[in-house]
Amino acid sequence: MQASAKQLQLTVDAGPHDRHQCPVTVEAPLPGGFSPPTRAEAATAGEGPEALGCTGVQVAPVGGGQPLPGQFSVGEGGGKVALTFLLEQLAAGQSRDFLVTWGGQAPQGVQLKQIGEAKLSFAIGQQTFTTYNYGRDLARPNLYPVCGPGGAEVTGYAPSDHKHHKSIYVAHGEVNGHDNWSEGEGHACTVHRKLTRSLEGPVFAEVEALSDWQTAEGQKLMDELTAIRAYNLPESGRILDFDIRLTASEGEVHFGDTKEAGILSVRVTAALEVPNGGTITNSFGGTNEPETWGKRAHWCDYSGEIGGRAMGIAIFDHPRNFRHPTYWHVRDYGLMTANCWGISMFENDPSRSGAYTFAPGETLRFRYRVYVHGGDVQAADVRGKYLDYCAPPGAKVGA
């Protein structure tokens, strides 16, 4: 089939694993006559969120089948875009050809809704999936609530045993001698500066925020640029993708060796805690704190029952992350955090320090996927969903 100027051919290869409701992203050329802004151009438009390039895209199986909605986002430069769609089903070893057509009306998918001055919710259909909270009264931005099947909240917020555990957040306990983990006296903090861009559409919504890590006295320590993406998936298996960039913008930054840290941390709701019937599982089959705390693993999952319904939440560590596979500071009482810093504690060996010093201007990039699912770790195919993330289907644009 010959593609027109507003079409392109696409081949998707499942590889050695079955795929189901799997996000697929491929770099594609712009259609003729279309020129969205680059990210750099959009960023100059002002302080508020800027919508970056979303239009109607149909991804139709060649040979018949229901067309799938597609969505693109612009890259760092012009000429190409990142085209994303959700692959509904493709068996291991199989490939499928698609015809991508640009233009037309995009169906409703994931919407960003501003709530007051410092809350931005991700709504899938008419249901709120999660909300990004970035008020300056917070010690650091967080995502709360995070909703699983039936709208049940799978994360907890400021429980009595650890008030600083606020659902999903980014923090570290020793930054140039300052504590940006707890909320004890004299703690450091992460202060939201601005939303640098936002994007919503039929396949996903994404927000990117720039924040300052600061001492208790207001001295800036470093920059944090975090992008959060939510996909238009059923409530039985929803995904959040995090892209976190920490930059030593003010000079050298020292991250100390401590367990009180996590580039990405989750505090689960009380019903999922191990004493209440929940189960921790890691990628090697370890269960609960004795077999998962301080251990390295590609992913970690917390599952249990909420209101009599099985569900859970997992964090996937990206293969390109610093010190992958990460260590896990994960506790039976409900904390699950990807912590690549506290090595001396995890290994019970003071000679093995996990401390790291950022050179002035250096950026460390961390990517994670959070999988909110129905069922336990087996029923939700957490292992397979991790493979979707770290070894996605092959996708190639044809002539």
C-alpha cells in the first residue's frame, strides 16, 4: 500500500513477548505542510503550561481492523515527532503493519484539569486518575490521590508514623548536608518554580515542572525538571511515566549515602501494608521486607486487597538509570522507594559508600514507570508490563 503525503506506513514487531495495551512510541517524519513548535520555542511563550503539538492521528491496521487513536509530541528539534499509540494486542513473534493518517478530530482521552492555583489533575474519561500537587506550602511536590480499579486510592498521604510520606514524591535525605527527605525541624525542601509545558490528547497527557531544591534558609541547591505522563488505559492497568532530571545548577552537589532517600518513592494505602494482608514482591521473586529491603531488583510491587478487591502498585526501574538495577528501601509498613544511594546500609558494609557528587552543571536523568493494577502481581502480569517498558515492541516507519 502506498502512503500519501499525510500518511505513513508503520510496522510493529512484538518481539519474544505477548503485548497487551502496550504504549508504543516511534520517531516519525512530519507530514507535509505541518510545522509544530519545538520544545524550546514553546518554552519561550510564557510561565504557564504550553500545549505542544497534538492533532488527530489514526493508526489503522493494514488488512482491516478498528483504527486506533494516535498522538504526537514534538522533540528537541524540528523535522520529526514522537508518535505514540496503544497497541491493544499482539502475540509474541508476530508483527503487524499499520497505516498512520494525520489530521481529523482527535477523540477525548486524558485531560489535564487545573484545580485552584497549585493542583493539576489527570482525568481519564470522566474519572480522576491522579493529581499533581505543587503548592508552596508543601515540603515537596507530590501526586495524590492515585486511583486504582473502582476509584480506590492505592496510595497513602502523611500517615501518622511518617508524616513526610506523601503518596508519590521525589526526595533525598542528605544533599550538601541538608535533609530533603523528612519534614523535621530545619528540613530542606523542593519548591515548585513553574510548569514548563503540558500536553493532553487521546493517548496520553503529560506535564513538565521545574522546581528548586532549597535549604531551610532558602538557599538554592539544585534544579529538578520532572515530566509525568499518564496514558489512556483502563482502570484495571494504568501507567504513569516519570522522567526526572536533577542538575547541579548552583555548583557542586553531594548526595550522601543514606537509606532515607528515593529518587521515586511511594507510600501505599494502609490496606496494602503487609501487616494488613498486603504483599511486597520484587523482580527476583523476593517477598516482603526480609527478602526485598536493601536488595537490587528491576522492579518492586505492593499488592493486596482494598474493599475486597485485589489491586496493587509497582515501580519499574529504567535500564538506563544510574546504578540500575536499583536498590530498594521498601518496608512492610507501606514504603516503597527506588534508592540507589544507601549502599553501605543495604550491603551492611561501611566501606561500600553509595554517595555521589554532581559536578557543576552535571545532570543525572532517572526514568521510572509506575503501574497501578487490578489483581495481584501474577494476575496483573507485572513482569510482562516491565518488559513492555524496558524492552518495548519494535516499531519501524516505512516508505
